[in-house]
Amino acid sequence: MLIVDETSTSKYSSVHIAAFVTAYARIKLFEGMEEVIKNGGEIFYCDTDCLVTNGYLPLGKNLGDWDLENDSLIKEGVFLFPKFYSYITEKDTVQKHKGFSQFYDFEKYKNALLSNNFSEFSETWDSIASVLECNKRHLPHLSVIEKSRSVKGVFSKRILEDNYTTSPLYISESIY
């Protein structure tokens, strides 16, 4: 049960419109998936606003129509996590890794998948700490601190099977 103890006072918040747009986008996504499967195609990756597939999708130029992000055939791809994947096309290598700026070798994706070891995906950089961070760490304001980011390799929404496919996570106990 959701308990809300305060009300938004924003004049520009329209939750019903945001809910409609999200629901409509999901409907379009599922219709696209249905179209691909109906025509004998396979879906390799799906996210909020995209499908990676070897199947047909009707393209258009209007808002909400399907568009090609990459018009080359995919030769090989590794889809590790949501928003974290790489694939090789006839023309180049495409990578999406939310939160990371570095370009990683395609083989690192393959090795991570096969070994279930994601330690290769990490970054460290210097950053100016926020006032809150400085206070928390007892540092002078405008201090430079080292920050890092790494991939944890946790499947929180799906179960990774032995043959590298996934299945939906099923919770059998009531949470209420």
C-alpha cells in the first residue's frame, strides 16, 4: 500500500499526462514486438524506447513512429544489462553503457558474459565535491575528490539461465 504524506504544490505537474504517455509508449513497444514475432523475427533487446531485432518494423516519420537508429545489419551482439550492451554491424561497433563514458573493446562484453565477471567495466575520475559531500567528509569546500563507478552484475528483474537466456523473475510470496 502506498502512503503519501505530503502533496505536491507544483503548478506544472501533470501525473495523469505522464502516466498516459508512459502507457501509450509501452503499448507501441508491445505492438512492435508483436509485429516482429508475427513476421518470424527475433527480439534481442528491448528497452523503454527501442527494440533490437532481426525482424521487420513499419517505419515512419511522424512522432511515435518507428525509426531506424542503425540501418546496418548486426553481425554479433552482447546485451549484458538494461542500457548496457554492444553490437557489431557491417559498418561499426555500437555501444550503450549508461553512466560510463569510456569505449570498451567488444571482446570485454563477450568475456564478461561468458565468465560472469564484470570487473573490467569500471571508471575512476576526479571531481569537485559538492558542499554536502565536503561537509560529510570534513573537507574544505571546492575539494577535488576521486570518484569511481563499476558494474555490479546483478540481475534484479530477470533470472539468468545456464544457456544465457533470461526468464522473468517470479516472486511467490505476498509482499503485503
